[in-house]
Amino acid sequence: MIKVLIAEDEEGILYSISNAFSWENMGCEIIGLAQNGIQALEYSLSTPPDIVISDIVMPGIDGITFLRYLKEKYPNTQFIILTGHRNFEYACDALNLGAAVFLLKPVNYKELENHLKKIINTILASQEQQQIENQQDYILSNLLSGHVYSSIDFSPRILQLLDSLKQFRVCAFQFDDNQEHDIFRIHNLAKFCESIIQFNHYISVKASGLHYVLIIVGRMSTQTQELQSLMKQLQDRIYQFFHTTVSVGISNLHSNYEALHTAYTESLRALGKQFFTGNQCIHFFLDQNSEDELGYTDYHTLYLYQKKIETSIATYQGVYLHQQASSLFYEWVSVFNKNVSLIKSSFIVLSVLSINSIIGSDKQQTALLFEKYANFQKVIRCDTLEMLKDIFVNMIIDLSDFRSIKTSTKQDIVNKITDYISNHYMEQLSLSTVAKSVFLSPSYLSSLITGETGKNFTDIVNEIRISKSIELLKNPKMRIADIAYSVGFNEPQYFSSIFKKCTNLTPRDYRDFYLSSVTERK
């Protein structure tokens, strides 16, 4: 049933309109009779109306404001505006905001009925079209996913659509930031692309929560340069609108709707080449027998590279280790001839071998590094080669740091801890966080700090933060509360208390003392 809301502050007119027609016979139901704008809004938020018959001047919220709000929230709602002669200029505003009709009071019910019938027919036609589009999207999405149908399952309109697929390619779009729960963005992307594509020979499908699909039909599908140019234009427009990039994978040319699943799979495989080229790419599918799709490895190869990692850690430090790790990564990847699945699965095995080799019997640190670097979900979610390289390089640096810690004196470890705190003092530091950075348990680190310095962990953190704050206090334009936050304290009062404990002065007293001494020197 089509839902109708009537909003009119004159009670007689309100009930007269509600009783003027056989609403049920017209396929309608009245969801509310409102005598002011606020009441009308409450009805609308409870049950979104398809048609609103509203006076233009009402107490609470006027008809124009009500129309503007509802059109933003429910753009398909149709408005019939009632107005007196003196409010004619408001009616013009209503039409500009998207009202379907405005009628002068006193209401001519025959005229109102005619307008209602036209609007009802428009709504029904729109609902029928939406139903067809939903059915089309559902069937095409299933065909792309590999669902098998008999031709008798299709309506004549769907059969006609499928018969048009004599020449086509499937183009799969994916947001490069790869956020979870992307279904709403994919829906918006579909609507956006449909609104800007300038030719008719395409079919739009929301294939899944991660991909939007364009099926390019006819001549355009055979012209690879034109097709690539179109995809580049879409990428640019999408970036302007969504402020993020998309990558596109394009299938081979196919000639029968039964190949939709094959084409979709090809488009996703093509999209997978983003792993090597980075974001905002456009890739056509290549025959899987081509050289760049082959590749294999064995345990001997993995063992060889595990030994190379050990040698690099023993030989290099600092920036040189970082450079060597990057070079070693690309050398290792070249073994796999661009087979993404093999690269990722072998990476996990290589990580396990390397961590076990360096860490040895320290089960706690082994578990932590497994979680950090040999984590299946983390590796699988790497969308580009660069992302996987970063994990590889960081793993080697962490293994090098672990090896260094194990051969360090206690004082060396304390120095590393203070260096770490000095570089991260503005963050929310905990004993556990700092302990992880030097591959020690929190309890051992705590006793080590106390034994070597005579202070506890919190004392050291506070002293470093206070020393940083002293430099900031020399700037008279910086608020003391802002200084407290910037050096890692959550509460300015606590900062003042610690500052006085360390310096015997409050932050304000220190600032005044410093500024006065500067003035005297001048």
C-alpha cells in the first residue's frame, strides 16, 4: 500500500481531505493526520510516507522547512502543497524544492484526486522498475558468483538482457583502502558510476560487499584502449567524489552469459595484480598459462632464504640492515614469478622458520612475534607488495633487535629503554609496551630498571616528560595545560604535581623565573 500523510492545521480541512476518497481502493493507506509541522515530522520519522499532502503554513514547523527536511531524508517522497493566494511565493519555493503539485485553497477535490492518481501511477511504475532492477541485480550477481540457472527461471525481460551479452567484459572495482563493511560505499559507488557514464552499453551490478561490477557490452568491450581510457576517467571522477582511490580488474572478452562466472573470476584475478603495482591500477586479465602466472617453490628454497636472513642480521645494522632487508625481499619474491597466493603462503612459512631460528627457546617472545609477523589474517590482507615488504623488513629489524638485546649488558638495555621512552614520551606508555620493545617480560624489566637506576619505571617516564616540558615552558604563548597534554600527561593538575616534585617549582613559577631571567640578561 502507498503510504499517505496529511498535514493541515485547519481541523475541518484536515478531516475533509481524509474522508474525501476511498483511499484503500486507490491502493493507499493514511499513516497520520497532523495538525502541525512537528506532529507531521514525528509521523514521517515513524513511518516514511510515499505521499505528503501538506499546508504550506503550519505552526511548529512550516511546510517549506518540513518539505526540505523530508526531501533530504526521503528523496522519493512526493509532495502536494496546499496554499492560499497570499502564500503564492512560498508555493514557488516548494516547487523548487521538489514538490510535485501545489493547489490553491479552497481545495478542489476532483483536481486533487486527479493529481493523486497521477502520482500514484508514477510511484507504482517506479516500484515496478525498482523490483525489476532488484531481480536483475540478484540474478546477475548469482551468475557472476557461479550459480547455475535454467532459462525457464528467467522473466522475458531478464532473458532479453542476457541475450544481449554477445560481446562483453566484466570490470570489477575495489576501493583501495579496503575498509570492512563496504556494502554502503559499494552501493553509493554504483549509483555514482551510473550517473556519470555517458554511454548506454553497460550493466551495473553490486556483486558483493567488496566489489562493484560493470559489465561492458558491445563495441566498447572490444576496444581495449577506449575501455582503459573510460576506466581511468571513472577512477579520476571517483577520487574527486569519494576522496579515495579504486583499482579495476578487467576480464577477457566473452560471448555468452554462461561465461559470466568465468569473466568475473578473471576480473578478480586481474584485480589481484594490484598487489605488485600498487593502488589506483587498471589491469586486464592475462591467460593463466602465461609466464607471469606460473611459479613454485620448495622447502629448500625457503631454508636458503632463512639462512640469508640470519646472515643479514649478523652482518648489518641500522639503515644498512633496512636496505639489505628490502633487497633480500625483492630477491625472494622474484622466485615466485608473481604468484600472489604462493608468495603469501611462503611468507608465513619463512617467517616461522626465521623467528624459530633467531628466538630459539624463548617461547613467550616466539609467540609474540608469530602473532606479529606470521599472522595468517594479517598477511592475507596485504593488498600490495609494498605492504608485505614492510612486514618482512620490520620482522628482520625486530629479530636483529632481539639478538642485540640478548647480547647486551644490563646498562645497554636500560639505555635502550630510555631511548625508546624519549622517542615515545607523548604516547600512553605502559611497562608492558616498553617491555615488548626490548623483548623482555614486564616483571623482569621492572626489576632490571630498579636494580640499575634505583628508580621505578614511572619515575623514569615522568623525568623524561618533565625534561621535555621544560623546553616547552620557555615559550610564553603555549598554555600550560597544552604542554601537559603534549608531553603525555592526561591531567594538567597531575603534570603540575610531578613537575614540582622533580624541580621544586610549579610550571608557572618555572616559566616566570625563566622569563624574568631572560629579561634581566637583556
